[in-house]
Amino acid sequence: MNRSDFLSKKISACGLLVALAMIFSYIETLIPINAGLPGMKLGIANLVVVAALYLFGPPEALLISLVRILLVGFLFGSGMSILYSLAGGLVSFLAMVLLKRTQKFSIVGASLFGGAMHNVGQLLVAAAVVENAKIFYYLPPLLCVGCVTGILVGLLALRILPTGQKIMRNAGTL
Amino acid sequence: MKRNDCILAAAIFLFAGLLSVMFFLSGNEQGNYVTVTVDKKVYGTYPLDETQDIEILTEFGHNNLHVENGTVCMTEADCPDGYCKRQGEISTEKETIVCLPHKLVVEIQGAKPNGGRTEEQTDGQTGEDYDILVK
């Protein structure tokens, strides 16, 4: 298989994963779990990003994450909601890449750290938008929620990763 | 799942716990006024001891606050997420209700936070002190 073949297969695989992440984002809007805290959500769309990070690597995962945020933002959100998602998505992505690089943590550790940092990123943007530091009183509950949802997503990712690897290998994208 | 994952999770929970304790210990004073800020500008300050509904109409949208027995809650909002309505009642000085889409922050304050007036008052006081000194 030559390089351009491999690339086009990789691109279509990433496209599929973006579509999957978008569906997860949509499903997430149907499950209202938040208790009124800004930034609180299940984060199942992150399952795709975490899986892509361990299947392919940081560039593909970042691409999938960014494309998903922009598409979902334009479809269902507004300018501001894209900004929040972008902040959360980027901070959580960086956190996960850093943790993966240390090789001392499993995919669950990366996911839970990403989940917690996602909320930190969103809170930072929120604090900047309203210029009010009192918003940081939301930090403790948001950290805990992000950690718990991150663990759930991480455990799911741990389960699906072998299957994902098999599928991607069969499709010739690994 | 590795042992380090558990340690990391425990560390995050511990950090969150410590922060909560710190916030809790830093005082829980009941406030006397509620200040509404929209897009970094003060929209209005209202006393907490009066039962009243505060309507907030801005370029970003519409919110309705209810004040009763020293507590404030968001009763109505036409923001897309509606998170602000679910933040419940607030009554102590560090609690806030935030409506991010409307760039709106509701906070409780102990004293009337009116910069200009307090300055005038202190000026007046120093003036009096001066008078007394001269006498």
C-alpha cells in the first residue's frame, strides 16, 4: 500500500470518528445531567478523542477534536459556546497528551485528567468573560464531576480500544 | 487501569476537597445586598430584605430574579442553556448565580457596593475630623 492510499484511508477513518463524536455530542444534549454548573456534562464525545489519541496519536486526535467542536458549535451552538468548548477541548487535549507522554498512566488516567482539565479550561474562559473571580467557587465540584465522568469515559475507552485497533488494522489505517 | 490512575484521581478529589474546605472556612457571611452585573458593568444593586422580583432586560436577553428572606434565585431566563435557573438559591457573600450566555453575574454583598458614595462619606468624615482638630 502506498502512502497516498494510506493517507486517504486515514482521512476517511478520521472523518468517521468526527461523525461519531458529533453523534455523541448530540446524544449528550439529550441527557440533562447538569445541576446548573456551567461546563458540567458527560463528555462522551471525548471518548472518541481519547480513543483516537491512543489509536493514532496526538495530531489525529487534535484534528478530530477541533473539527467536532467547530461543526457542533456551528450546528447547535453559538459563537460563545464554541469559545467555551474550544477552551475546554484544548486544555483537556493538552492534559491528556502530557499524561500519555509520561507513560505512567493508562488511558483511564489520561481521560480522567482530561475531564477535570476540560472544566478548568471552561471556567477560565467564563471567569475572563464576566471578569469575576467568584466563579472559581465552582472549581471544586467541577473538578470532581470532570474526574468522575472522565473515569467512566476512560473505562469505556479501555474496553473499546482493542476492538478499535482491530478494525483500524483491518482497514489498513494503522 | 494502573495504580497511578487511582493516585491521580485521589489527588484531584483531595485537591477539590481541600479547596472546598478553604472556601468554606473563608467565611459564610450572610449578605445584605444583591448586585447584578451584566457584561462587567453593574446593572443594579438591590436590598436583600425586601421581597421583590427583579427584571433584567439587556441586549443579551431577559432574566428574572426573585428576592425573598435574604435569598436570591433566578426564576426566569431566556438563555439557551438555562443553567442559571438551576443554580438554586444564594444568600452568602461568596455565592453567585452566573448566566454565561447573558454575561450576567448575580452576587451577594455585605455592604452597599457604591464606590462613589462611600468615598464621599469618608471625605465628609475626614473633613469633620479636621474641623474638630482646628477647634
